[in-house]
Amino acid sequence: MLHLRVLCPAERSEQVRELLAAEPGAAHLTALPGAAFAPAGDVFEAALTRECADRVLCGLTDLGLQHSGGITLEELDTVLSDAADEAERAVPGDPADAVIWDELIARTGDDSRLTMNFLAFLTIACLLAAIGVITDSPVTVVGAMVLGPEFGPLAALAVGVVRRRRDLLRKSGTALAVGFPVAMAITFLADLLFRATGLLAEVNLRHLSQVDFVYRVGPFSFIIALLAGAAGMLALTSAKSSSLVGVFISVTTVPAAAFATVAAVVGEWDRVISSVVQLVVNLVGVALSAAAVLWLSPATRR
């Protein structure tokens, strides 16, 4: 279940009380009149089932409490209560299937910003992937795939499309459009250094048996990207973040970007083109399927 805390001005208190009292998925309703002083007002708390959380948040934001007060929502790991169990039974559906839009928008919005940390992680992931290509090491390439932070902006892009949020589209688009070129440029310079020191001299991109999947584009490239994007969005909406590791390993984005830089340094331009195509196919596939999952969600039109 989730813990809801609402700070509201006194003139809105009766409406908040009625909204929470009428919600069958709410338990442990608590009112603290005059408990808030900055801004001044009343405080309401409740335990909510995930299935009703989006509906309750919608009602509270319709009252404008995000402007005149405050609304917070946090996960409860353990709840021992007959009242809470009854609230779970009273609301149809399964908690794992519930989409809490405000939570999803906040989470993807935080992950979609072009920050120094985002650039650092993406660059390090590209450098690792480039070393994996040079050494023909699939383990290193997989490590780079897990480290890459690109799913955050892709998920935000999907949410922005479905919810028509231009701010998310702008932030996620900027992160991807700037992040990958910057990471690839730094990796390209590192590849030049590797070549100048002899570390790249013996590489033959025509005989990489372990990591050739990085640049080989085929029907399954797009299918895998679609499946990974769907799984990733399901993991985000159901709060099963552990499943995202499998998504990261499935998507050939960072490795393709790194392979393109290595191929450019050694003059294998056909490999550069195929790697860039692989990168684009995976980015598009993930974003499309993530958006499709949200469109198919019963909570999309709230």
C-alpha cells in the first residue's frame, strides 16, 4: 500500500475529508486540524491501495492542493491491518497493474534530464563497450549495457507522447540528442588514443565472433527492442525496478554507439553505418513499445 499525506488550507478541508471518506481503497484516515504552519492549514493522512491512488491524486489536484498546499505519496513496505486488507479487497484490480501517473511522471522526469551524471554514466558505458569491442569481450559489453542510463529518457519520451507533456518530450529529447553524440565523441577520442598507443592496432572488426550482435541489424533487433521497451515500462508502472536490469541487457544502444566509434577509427565505414542503424532501431523500438504499453493501460484516460 501507499502512504498519502495532504496539506491543505482550512477552506478545502471538508472537501478533502469527503473525498478520502468516500474512497473504498483508503484506510487509516487521519485528520490533524491546524497541524501545518508553513503554509498554514490542516493535514490529512491515509493508507491507499495502488489501484485507487491515481483516482485520489486526480481528485486532490482538481482541488488545486498542489498549489495551495502539498501532496506526498510514498511506498509502505509492511502494513499489518485488517482495515488495510479490507481496502485492498474493496478495490478491483491488482496492485501490480495499477498506473499512478503522477508518480510515473515524476520518476521519468527526474531520469530524463540532461545532467553531468547522465553524461558521465553514458560516456563511461560507451567507453566500456568500446573496450569490450576491442577485446571481443561480451561480458564487458553486457556490463556497459547495464550501466547505460538511456532507458530513463526513453521512458520519459513515451510518457510525454501518451500524456502530451511537452516538457517531458523536450527534456528527454535533449538528453538523447545531446548525450549520445557527446558520449560517442569522447569515446572516439579515447579510441584514437588506444590506436596511438597500439592497443587498437590488432583489432579486426571482421572477425569479432563474440560481439558481432552489436552491429548486425535484422528483424529480431527491432523485435527485441519492442519487447524490452514493453518490459521496461511494465517494470516502471508496477514498481518492479529489479526487472529493469534484464531490459538494459536486452537493448543494444550503448554498445552500438561505441562500436560505431571504433569502426570509424579503423575505417570500417560499413560497420559504422550498421551500428548507427542498430542504435536508431533500438531507440525507436523501445520508445514505441513503452508508449504502446501506456496506451493500452486501462488508466491512460483518467
